[in-house]
Amino acid sequence: MIIQDLNDSWQAGTAKNITFIVTKDCQLACKYCYLVGKNETERMTWETAKAAIDYILDHEEDRNFKQESVVFDFIGGEPFLEIDLIDKICDYIKSEMFRRNHHWFNSYRFNFSTNGINYDSEKVQKFIEKNRTHLSIGITIDGTKRKHDLNRVYKGSEKGSYDDVVRNIPLWTKQFPEAGTKVTISSADLPYICESVLHLYDLGIKQVNINCVFEDVWKEGDDQLFEEQLMELADKIIDGGKYEENACSFFSENMGKPLDCKLQNNNWCGAGRMLAVDAAGNFYPCTRFAQYSLRDKEAWIIGNTKDGIDENKLRPFLTLDRCTQSTEECKDCEVAEGCAWCQGENYDAAKTHTVFERATAICKMHKARVRANNYYWNKLYRKLELEGKREEFEQNKPTNKTDIC
């Protein structure tokens, strides 16, 4: 069966994102994982899930749920550890939206980001078959075995998970031929960026969504190594003609320019316009504000399934924009466009209890990326002009997705 993947493009900007944190457990203990409080005990019950669904669907006319469409996102830990619960949740969502003649019925997606270890299990495959017309799934594989196994190890050991993930990639790419993977870059694996992106292309993954961790982990000289790796990758992609069918989010034409606070002042992420619910039935503006995602701050709870959403606790997120949280240096930066941030990391790293203080740990990495990005597009368009293929490329080029946190 062939299943079209609509994960990042479907109803962009018009869909409500609702996340169920079904478990805080995972088979892996990835060294760069921002989920610092993963555990085996906090798992969502059916009663909590049902209460959350009922609250959301009961408030169809509230401004928090009036979007045209909806994406129900399931995360962990590893979400497919709770496939029985997820299957029950999805069945109930579908039947209730139909029974209520809800405006989201037939305008919804179920979305998953999985470590891929049990992707081929019978229960997961049955779930995929049943929901295939409303389903998006991404498997996280970091690149070559060397890069992947450097960070993505089994909990309680240093054993890498590459072999157990890569065996499921052919099945996944067959079912989701346009799917993209999410690659995370940390200081330790910078030397392996180029070989890893090319390896993912060779596995049949056409879209590589890739980003640096937002936490303050970067060392002196990392930005130079990062730039060198991206320039080497640019050469390999262009000289090998891989740009014709493949895309990498590190190379984007829409980045590296100044931004005007009066005209280009959007917040980077959707915290506050999304909704997340955990095993206790608490609501958050984003999963990054749940306690298991935070190092130094307490959870930012905006309500629960019993009492609903507290608009006062939600209000700060609805007033966020780029300039209200950026330093003067960031606002005046000549390469500000495309510089990402995570609202949860802003909160966690802030000196005070605020979401209006932008973390800038990736500043040098962004500037290095801009330099490599300029090199990529200058070289590519010179090549296309010489070959008389620029117009054809513009009409058919693969889409580069934005950074994913």
C-alpha cells in the first residue's frame, strides 16, 4: 500500500495542533534529548484521554478550537509503546466527531514521530492500515550508523539503535514515499553531518529535516566545523545532482536577511496556539512546558480536563512575537531571517519566570549556516545558468521545510 505523507504541509497555518503525551517512557536514552524527565511510570489512562477529547469537542465554538482543521499529535517518550491506547483514542475521536457532526470531521490528521524500533510490529501496522487516509508518520534516524549510534542509544547501555531502526526504513518509505526524517545536530556529531545527509538520501529518504539543538551545548570552534560540513555537503549535493529529487532544510532561500519588526514580526513557534495534555490531564501551551521537558523551571500548566483552560495563564503566549522577546542585537541582526528559537527553551533558560527572554545559544551556529547557505545557492544557480536549467528547476524543485524543534 502507498500512503501519501502530509505531515508538514497539510492545512499549514489553519490546523489546531493537539498533542497527547501518552507515555514518558522510551526504549532509548538519546544523549541530546530535551526530555530530561522521562520515566516508566507516567502513562496516560483511557479515562484521562477520553476526558481530554470530550472537553475539546465540547468546546467546538471556543476560540481555542475554531480552526478549520486539526492535527492530533501523539508523542512520548516513544508513542508506539502505547499503541493499544492510541488505537482506542483515535477510534473514539473519529466516532465522536462523526456523531457530533463536528467541523473537524474529515479534516483531521493523526501525526507521529517515532524512533522506529517497533514500527513493523503487527499492532502498529494494523493501526496504519486502518487510518492510512488520515495519517502522517516520521521515523527519526540521524544518518550513518556512526552518527546515529553516537547519541541514539538504548537506556541503561551504550548500545546504539541504528540497526533496529534502519531495518524498518524500507517499509516506511514504501508506505510514506514523500516522508521526511528529523535529524538533530549536537556538538559531538558535527563531523558527520555531510556523510549522514547523503546516507539518508541513499536510504530513499527525500526530505531531511535537520536542526541544531537549542540548548547551550556549543563549544568554541563548533560554528567553523559546522560551516565546513555544510559547504562539503553543498558540493556533494550539487555536483552529484541530488538537488533534483532531494531536499535538506539546512539550505533555504528564505533565510539570512534582515527582518523589520513592523513588517516581519511573527513568533517562530506555535506555543500557546497549540495544546498538549499529559497523563495527569493537565493542559500545556506546548509539550516543551511539561515538567519532563524542563531542566530548571516548573511546569507551565494552563488548565486541565476538569476545569478547562485558564485564559489568564494562556494570555502571555498569545502576545508573543519576535521583537517582544529578542535582544537588540537579534532585532538588528543582518541575517535574522531563518534564525529559529524554541519557546520552551527560552522559558527554561531565562533568568526569570518569563517567556519573553530569547535564548541565543545557537547564534554562531545560525550565522555559520547562513554563510554555507549562501555558498550553496550561489553555486547551484551558477551551475543551472550554465546548463540552461534554472527555469526548469524553479518549477520542479523539492520543497525545503522549516526547522523543526
